[in-house]
Amino acid sequence: MVNNPADIKKDFPIFKRQINGKPIIYLDSTASSLKPQQVLDAISDYYTQYPVNIFRGLYTLSEEATAKYEEVREKVARFIGADNGNTVVFVRNATEAINLVVYSWGRVNIGEGDEIVSTVMEHHANVVPWQSLALESGATLKYADIDEDGFLDLQSLESLITSNTKLVALAHVSNVLGTINPIKDIIRIIKKRNPSTKILIDAAQSVPHMKVNVKDLGCDFFAFSGHKMLGPTGVGVLWAKYDLLDAMVPFQMGGDMIKEVYLDHTEYQKPPHKFEAGTPDISAVLGLGAAIDYLSSLGMDKVRHHEKEITKYALDKLGKIKNILIYGPKDASDKGGVIAFTMKGLHPHDIAEILNEDNICIRSGHHCAMPLHTRLGIGSSSRASFYVYNTEEDVDKLVKGLEKANKIFKI
Amino acid sequence: MDLYRDNILDHYKNPRNFGNMDKPDSLAEESNPLCGDKICIQIKLQTTNYKLQTIQDIKFSGVGCAISIASASLLTEKVKNMDLAKVQRLKTKDIVDMLGITLTPTRLKCALLSLEVLQKALNK
């Protein structure tokens, strides 16, 4: 049985809202997904049933909260195919996960003469931290190119790997082109050329949309955000191989991450708690747990199947608009549920404005991927993206909205 | 849609004073990080009898949405031959009145980009 997105919509309270008497057509889940009632309930349960700090109290409420919090860690581990929760670090978002690796691993392991490799299709979150590290360490940052169809140029990537390559940072799925990178093959290629190169996967656009298994992929670091996978804002995950985490220095210092503190020195906790200083966003973690339950009940294979089908439908319908140019792979099998496009004679900002009149929410701009837009020779683009709650009717409304934009601009 | 009135679309599709000039007295460029728009303005100044400086000629170039391009185009028409002190005093309200449309805070940034660039060129 396939999931019915129209039924799924009923779980998302936001769809009860109307603006100017019109329903909301949400096509920007790549930026942030909507949240089902189950996630909101989990957040509310925390604040109404056990709204206390974790790891501190010996009283029932605190023990309940702690157990629920740690339960989510194990849930995350199972969801991404990790051995256990000890390799799952809760952070604010994928951006913070990457910054954690820069501070706790990069600063110690990357120095002058070393090389970092990334790609031109990255989100700024997987570019700027490495740029900053390269600047301060004297390392070189290189970028693998893409081909004309929006696929990563594997030869270009392979040629960049040398005996000095310390880390390769790349996206699992592009947040603009939608390209699904063949991570397993890529890692094999990289490790063949340099077995000691570490690989960080920005999985912000894959974990919400398809079944992933960190062990099967063979990566070293794996980062994603909760808010893009039906969860709340304020929680993300860094997964890493345990021996790497164990050898890394802490990210932030303070309470919770310590074992013993003396006036002249401190003994830190073991991973993952070593990296979680201070009271975390407990309710967000519990919300993430509920989001994983929700996605698991739908089945990640079915989630992917639906997105592939709707992307295929959208590529076909959008492709019929006379002045449209679609970026990235043209076959839905090769891409996640995201379609970036430009329309001749129409600026993305104006397109978004006109669509907004009918509550059709799409993204316009460079989607935090300026180097990619420069590579494509454009300043900005429009982007529609799909998730579990999107229907073919949503796509039809988008197409109608784009035709309306053409009409207003007399194209 | 009220935002895209005929005169806005006309200035967007046929921007006035679009292009570059030889030897400008000053120029400036700014971009809007939200949408990747970029506007460059070049000006030639003229000193009149009373030692009053005015904008003798103005050109703009760049890429942008209908609002930012139309706003830049209308602005270049508005400030030609205007004395500099007056140009310096131009404010948000003047731009909104010039466009004659209601703008959301996000679109206001598009509309104000050209004024920001022009005043930057004058302060160089």
C-alpha cells in the first residue's frame, strides 16, 4: 500500500489554516518541513508531564525526562543504521554538526599543507566552515565540479584526492539540483586513493527523504537537521565513528559534558555526552523522536517512492511551461524531491511574490548555495520541493501559478 | 496584481538610463544577499552658477527583480538634474511614493537598493 498524501495532510495542523480564505500549498520542505500533530504532542508532553532538566535529578520527573531523551538517541541510531546511541551527538542543526567537526576534529587534525575537498554543489553550511578552517590552518580547500546535467563529476573529484587530503565534505543530496550523490561509490573511490581521508556527509536532504545507513555508506561523519524531517527546529544530529568521537576534543565546555571538575583541571565525559555541554533543547529532541516514529510508520521506502513519483509528475508538468529552464538531473530516479528552475523574463523574486498571492510557498534566491548558482551562471533561481504531504494537486496549483506569473508579466 | 502595475512592468522591461558611461565622477555597487540582485550606479556631476552641485547624468546596470529594476529606473529619472543635497535627503517614503505601490518589508529592500547605491556613490 502506498501512503496517501491527502490523508497525511490531516496530521499537519498548519493545513487547517487559511490565508485570505485560501489553503496553503507548501512547496518548501527543503528549507524546513511542516510538523505533524504527533511531534507537537511530544513537545507539549515534555512541558506538561516532565518539564525538568535531564541528568541531574534523582526524582522521578527528571529520571523520566532523561530516559525519554536517551531513548531518542537510540531511536536516531536505529533510524540511520548506527550501532548504538553512543555515536549520536545532539546539536542544534546540521550546520552546528559540521562546525563541531571543524572545531573538535579539524583544528587538531588539519594543518598547513593539508587539503580539504568539497564540491561546487554544497550548501553554504558545508563550505564556509571549511573555508574558515583552511584560512586559519593554512590548508588548501579544493572543489569538485559538476557536469552539465548537474551530476557530480566523479573524475574531477577523484583527481583532487592526494596523499595530503585529510577530509572530503560533500552532500548526500543537493538542496538545489536534487542530485543524489552515489556516496557509497564515491567513498570507495576516495578511500582507494587515500585510505586515511575522512569523509563527512551533509545528510540534511537525505535523512528526511530516504532510507540511509551510515555503516553501509562507509562515511566517517554524518550531519543532519531535525526540522527538515518533520521535527522541531533546535535539534540536529552529528553521527560519527566512535573512535573518532573518542579521540576528539570537546566542542563546548560546561555542565553535563564533565565527569569530574577540579579547580585546575577537568575530566570529560565519554562520547556522546562529551559534546553536549549545558542543558540541551530537550523538547526538540523529544519532538525529533516523534518525527522519527512518524516517518517510520510511513516507511522510508514509501516516503522515497512518493517523492520520486511526484517529482516525476512535476518535472513533466513544469517542463511544458514555455519559458522554463530546469536545473539538475531530469530523471526523478536520480534526484530528491526538489526542482530548481528559472523562467525567462521573470525574476525568481517576482515569481515567488505572485505565487504567494495564492499561498503557494516556494523558495527564491540562491538557497544558501551561491557557488553553485555562480557555476550555473545565474544569480538566483526558484525552487519547489516536495515531501510526504504534497499531492499532485499541489503541483497543478504551482503550474497554474507560474502560468499566471507569465500572464501578469505579459510573456 | 497591484504590485506589477503597467508602469512598473514598463520600467522593468525597458529600463531608462540603463548601461554605462565613460569616465563617471563616481560609482557604487551593492547587492541584496537575499535574492542575489546587484545594482551599479554611475553618475556625472555638474556645478551650477551658485556652486550648487547637481547630477548631470546617471546610468545604472545590474540584475534584479521587477521591483528593484523598476525602482532603479524610476530613480534615475527622478534624480537627473536634482541637486545633491536633495538627493542625499531622499528617504524610504520618497521611493515608496515614486513607485506608488504597497510593499512588504522584504520587497521594500528590493525597492530601496538603488537609492542605497546612489547615496553610497555620492558619499565616496
